[in-house]
Amino acid sequence: MAELFVYGIVLGSIIALGSIGLTLVYGILRFANFAHGDLMTAGAYVALFLVTGLFSWLGISDANFGSLSFGWRMALAIPISMIAIAMLAILLDRILFQPLRRKKSGSVILAMSALGASFIIQMMVLILWGADSLFYKPGVLRPALMLPLGIKIRPDQIFIVLIVFISFATLHLFLKYTRMGKAMRATADNPELARVTGIDTKKIILWTWGIGGAMAGMGGVLYGIDVQLHPLMGWGFLLPLFAATILGGIGNMYGALIGALVMGVAQQISTAYLLPTYKPGVAFIIMILILLIRPQGIFGGRS
């Protein structure tokens, strides 16, 4: 059970990257982005193209960093994938969501258009890479470290948790102390007042999509490092992402982190009693219970 708890923290950390981006988008734009899970998929496959394709062609060394399962190729692929998915998220907003907002489309229309964008991303991945599960470095042995209480954990998983919490701390500092971060928080609190006081809301929206996309891209890459890549991996993350966001309080970044960790632990511990295929069902049940008992989430949020 202790080992499942640790694995839940790893899974929850990955979910957190997606849920933070999801809650930022909702906090600024007030709509549920159903394409967010597939932005994670896109990030994972961009990294796959870089690691197994472009960087291999360029002759960049792929020797592992110590006991980690990757080397310089992945170290370079992570930030490039984040930038690529940030640009993809901004592009989606420019060509799809922004015109709908200009037409005063309702939240249901925006959500359905996001669902359509999700399917488009899935189909593009299927066309380019096929439906098989893939690995960044197939056949590589990934030894585990022994921790107290008989817990076994791979160095890759320790790396994932560290990267996630460093990213979260960096985002916290950005939102709290930079001028742009303060403007984003002001816009999330009251968009109309922010506009009246001279805040460039168009630039805020661009930054919101960029940060949310970058976080989603990183989450997809880290999940690929931990497990494997599959065209529907992001779709499978969609329920846990929304459940974590609702649990923490919609629009609350810190609540999204806590909600994601709770969701990851709950899903992993459930495998002690249920088949792993039921993990999305566990996320769905938790989400329903939260909506029934405390719709505003643990830390409060926007309904």
C-alpha cells in the first residue's frame, strides 16, 4: 500500500501539470477545454519525433544520465516540446476559440469545439504514428531503487516528481511577483474590471494559452517517460484532469495541484482492489461525489 501511495504521487504529479493548465484556462476564459488532454498527447509525440527522429539524424548522443533512462536528447526535447505545444494551444485559440468568443458563443459551443479539436489532434497522431504503443527507448532496462518500507521506485519517477514541483514553484513565483502574473490573476478575478483598468486582456489570453499548453506538453512527455505513449493517452487523462480541477476548486491553481495528487493516489490505491482498467471509473466516481457534496471544491472556486 505504501508503494501504491508513492506511485500515486508520481501519477498525481503528471495529472497536476494538465489540471493546472486546465484551471488557468477556465479561470481566464470561463470554458472547459476538452482538448487539453490531447495537448498532453501531442507533447509526448513531439518529444518522440525529436528523440527518435531529428536528434538521432543530427547525431546527438543518447547516452543515459546516470541511472535515468534518457540522456541529452530527452533533456533537449522537453523544453522544445513545451514551446511547440504552447504554440499549438495559442494557434487553436486564434483559429477556433477566438472567433467563437467574438460571436458571443456560449460555453457549450466552446466546449464542443474544444472536443472537436481533441478528435483532430487524436487523428493526426494516429495518421503520423499509428495506433501502437511506443516507447522513447524500447528495450531499455530501468532498475528501481529500494526505499524504506519496501518501496521500489525508479529514478525516472523521482525525476518526474522533482520536475513537476520545480515547475509549480516557478509558476507560483511568476504569478505572484511578475507584472504579467499579477495581471493574469487580476483578469481571473474580474475580467471586466481588468479591462477597464487598462490591462491588455488579449495578451493575458495569449499567455494563459501558452502556459497551459506548455504545462500540458511537459505532462505528456513525463507520462511517456514513466509508462509509454499511445494516441489515446490524453483522452484517458481527461476525466482525472477535470476531477482534479473540480476537487481543488475550479480556477484555483493550488487546489488543482492538491486535487491532482489526491486523484493520483486514489487511482493507484484502487488497483489493490480493482483492475487497473477501472482507474478512470474511480476518477469519475470521485468527481461525482465532489459535485454532490461540495460543488465549489475543497478550496473553493468558480461554478
